[in-house]
Amino acid sequence: MALILITVALTVGVILLCYLSLYLSSRARRKLSRQQVLGLIKAKVNGRVDTLLWVTYLSVPVDYDPWIEEARVACREVQNQADLAAQSPDEESLSDDAKVRLMQIHDELAKRAELIC
């Protein structure tokens, strides 16, 4: 049973990576602003996020804004923990703890954005 789950998870992962690489190669990479990242995190907490955009944000390092990069790494850690705790590989809902942590990351980034403006 575990072997089947691992095989399915790896297959889905490979397909997702192939799709992601095709998606990224077909359009110019845009730099996300802090406001866009705030909206992305909020959408993830509310369950209304574009999965491809979320995975792209978590996967591609941000070299133009250290605060966005710090938030990206923190969000990736939360997502990795949520993936490990998921009952099935296709489960996309977050636990309450993960939602709280993402909102903390959101609020920290929002405070930093307000200090700059």
C-alpha cells in the first residue's frame, strides 16, 4: 500500500514539475510585488488560490526582494508540513495551524510593506 502511495505521489510530482516548466517557459517571468504576495497568501488561506501560481511562488527563489524571499521560504515550510500531514496526496486543504501560520507570515509581510510606503 505504501509503495502505491509513493508511486502515485512521485508520478503526480513529476507531472506537476513538467507542467510547471512548460508554464514558466511559455511566458516571461513577472516579479511579484509585496501586495501580490499578500493576496496570494490570503487566497491560499481562504482556499481560493491558483494552485499553479502558488507552487510557482514556493518553487522559484526571489532575488529582488529579501522580504518576499523570507516569506516564500516560510510559506514553503508551512506547505511542506501540510503536505506531510495530509491524509492523501491530492488533499489541498490546510489545517487550522497551517492557516494561522500563513496568516502570521501575511501579517509580518504587511507590516513591512506599510513601513516602506
